[in-house]
Amino acid sequence: MRKLLVILLTVLFATMMFSETIKVLAWDDAHSQSWNTLKSDFEKATGIKVDLELIPSGSMLQKTALNVTENRANYDLVAIDEGNVAKFGDLLLPYSQWPEGKVYPKVSTNDIPAAIFAAAEWGGRLVGIPNNGNMYIWMTREDLIDNEEYQAEFFEQFGYELQVPQTLDQLMNMCVFFEPKGIYGFAPFTATSEGATCEAVMFFESFGTSVLEMVDGKYQVSLDREKALQAIMFYKELMDYSPQGALSMGHAERIGAFSDGLVFSMFQWPGIVPSHENVDESMVAGQIVYSAPPAGPFARTAVRGCWIFGIPKASENQAAAAEFAYWVNNYDVGLKLAEEGMTPVRTDLLNELSGEKPWYTGMAEAGQFAVSRPNRSVHYPELSEVIKNNWLGAVTERMTPEEAVDNMIQELNELLESYE
């Protein structure tokens, strides 16, 4: 009888402690695992129990599609890759309608760079809140730019100081300078994957043209042929100053080349940077400066690849779901979550923690120049395939730049016409 009474009291206490339960779906990595580690703090502060389900990112699209519909929401808060916002945007509660938090204040659009918050845009309004600030940042070898001998030689040759490249033209000068010294100026991304589309978008935008533009809710091809050719030719020239295997470099090859001390400067995604700062894996750990990417002739751009939190319209626990999203993006909470592996998205947190993790400085800078891929379409995978294949065809010399640009424009137009 006593044992039964203890069980009943335990159940009663748990019922009293938690006013409601929310189900949260997110991808499984160190970033989201930090939420799981400290979610008990949230539960104690709010009385809201969190059932946090973490799955591989590659399974998120299918899992979300099966569980979030117009009339049904088996999850109250879902993490959505920016590229899939178009698939779910109409099913998500606009951020302007998210309830105010009872314990944690609603996150202001001033706390996160506008260019990052834009990852949650759909139909001219925000339908969620970013929960990471994934975007290109630039890495430069600090030990090389601080070398007094190199500084003197570079100034004599080019007439300005050796520094973190502020423009693509400066990057090219530095590529030329370091080549005789056995140091590669740049490491490209030429593997057949989404990363190649990111490269194309970054360089096209830097040279003043976008591949596609949204007009009256529909994409139209907007690629300027001459500017696209300039971008491709410049990239091809950079590849002349890249390590062996430059025609098929993916993440693993680029990480290895930079960490082995072979490369002067290149872009990287924030989630990969810790491997470059691991003294057991990298010869250049502690010798890297992080910044926004160099500016092109037209603009400075950092390709964005964020995830957002969205609340399904069909959820019956919208206020509690919003509270959890505010908790994840709260300044004081973020300091603790960062210790557990979360990468913040708030500018103030990135600046505050940059002393411990210097690449956060680069994230805060790059966030001001973030641009998206043309992924506000349910057909984005097909559109990306055309961009990627023709870009790689040009930079790896399987076709001429002129052929690649003309093919890209024609194939994109044909795809868009087929969707009407």
C-alpha cells in the first residue's frame, strides 16, 4: 500500500509541475543537443514539459511533411531548413502572431541581423525565428599576415598592407604573392553537391547579378550574362592558385588543405570551423582570423543556410511552443547553451562569446551581408541542380563559360515554364 501511495503521489506531483507538454522536432547535432542537455531548466522555469525529438537532418523533410499538415500537427515546434520554408510556409503561424512569452520575452527582430531573420520569410512575412546563423565566414591565416618579412615584401610589391583580404581583388593579389612561397592563396568548393550552388550564388551576387528573382510571387531568371561570365572567369583564376585536386574539392579536402597549413584564405561554414581550431587535427589552430567574405566589384556577400523554428498553425500549444523558441534565443540562456555546444544567432551573444570562439566575430560580421539561394520554391532542388551543373561545368572546364551561362539561362527558363 505504501509503495502504491508513493507512485500516486509521484504522478500527482508530475501532473502539478507541468501545466502542458509540447513536442519539438529538430535535427540531431551538438547545436540541438545543447537544448536537450538544459531543457530541464526551461521546464522548471515555465512548468512546460518538453518532448524533444532529435533525428538526422536528412530525415527532417520527410518527417515534417508526414506530421505537419493543414489540419494536423503532431509537433508543436519544428526546425525547418531554410531551403524547405517554401514547402511549409503556408502551414506556419506568422511570427507577428506568436504570443508574448510569460517567462522569456519574445525575441525582437533587432536582436538577430535582418539578413538572418529573412531566412524565415515566406509570402512577404516572417513565419518563424532563426535558431542558428549558418552562413559563409572567411578564414585567413593570421600568422602569415603578421609575418614582418611578408609584410614588407607585399607592401613593396602592391603598395598596401598585407591584411585580411577586404576585396576579391586584394585576395587575388595575395594569391599571386604567396604562390612563390609554396602557399596556396585559395581553396575552392568544386564537389558535385549543394556547396557548388552556394559558390555560384556568392560569386554571381558579388559581381552584381542574381540567378533568379521573385516577381509577383514567382521566380524569373535574372542572370546578367556579362556579369556572370566575369564571376566565372574570376573564380577560374582563383583556382589557378589552389591546391592539387582543385577540380574536385569538397568539405573534407578543403578542411585538410587549410588545417595542414597549405592555404592562405578561404570560406568556411561555422559548424566546421572547430575542426580547424582543434590542436589535435590542425596545424594552424589559434592562427586564424575570421571575418565576413571579401567584397566583389558590386557587393560583399555571405551565402546563408539557416534553420528556423516554426509553429504549425494546427498546433494546440502555440504559446508554450513559442516560449521554448524564446528560451533557446534568450541572451542569458544562450550563454549557458553555448557552453553546451549551441552556436548562437543573436548578435550580442556572438560578440560576447567571440573571445572564447573567435569565429563568432566572423559570424557577426557576415550576418550583415547574408544572401539566400533561390530557395523560396518547392522546386528548388531542380533549380539548384541546373545552377550547380553549369557552374561546375564552367569552372572545371567541361564547357566554356559562355556555354555554361547560356545553358543555365535556357534550362532555368524551361524549368520555370514547366511549373506554370
